[in-house]
Amino acid sequence: MDEVIGRLVANVGIDRAAAEKAVGIILDLLAKEGPPDKVQSYLAKLPGADAPRQKAASEEAGGVTSAAMRMMGASPSMGKVESVSQQFIAYARERIGEDEVGGFVAIAGLAQFV
């Protein structure tokens, strides 16, 4: 996850702590909203995903709206939430593959941010 966190810091302009929190929130959303077998497949292809996901999971539950609100708490504007989501999905496409990311985005409800 260091790679995607680094991208968020460089490309979105948020600090490392906010980037780590945002990644965890996205992963937690996926884990809670998606079918367990698919989620396990996605997470297995994203090395280091468990730690930020577990940290975010311990903070609060909720769907995509709650996740967006949580990310806004870590980042100053909704524009940043959209940028964070876009950067994360671009990273996921590289790691998981285009076809599976379509399911990932639909499951997590992230389509509204990309």
C-alpha cells in the first residue's frame, strides 16, 4: 500500500496520514459491501491491504456515504475525495486488472467518485 499512499501524497496533495486513512476507508468499504469471495480475491492482489483496512474498520461502519464523510474528515474537500478515489482505482487497475476493477467499483459504490 506504500505505493498508492505515495501516489496520493504526490498527486492529490494530502499528507501521508490522510492518505493512509483514505486507503483504509476505501478498503473497509469494499470489505463490508462486497461478496466475501470477491473481496478476498481483490485484497489478495493488493499487498499490504489488511493493515489499513483493519485500522479503518475499527473506527466506524457505514456505506459509501459514510465512507465519503470519513474521507472528508481526513481530507479538506470533496474534490480531494474524488481525486483519492480516482487515484486508488487507477492503482487497483494496475494490480487487479481492468475487468475485476469494474466489479470492485460497482461493489463498493465508488462509481459516483470516478
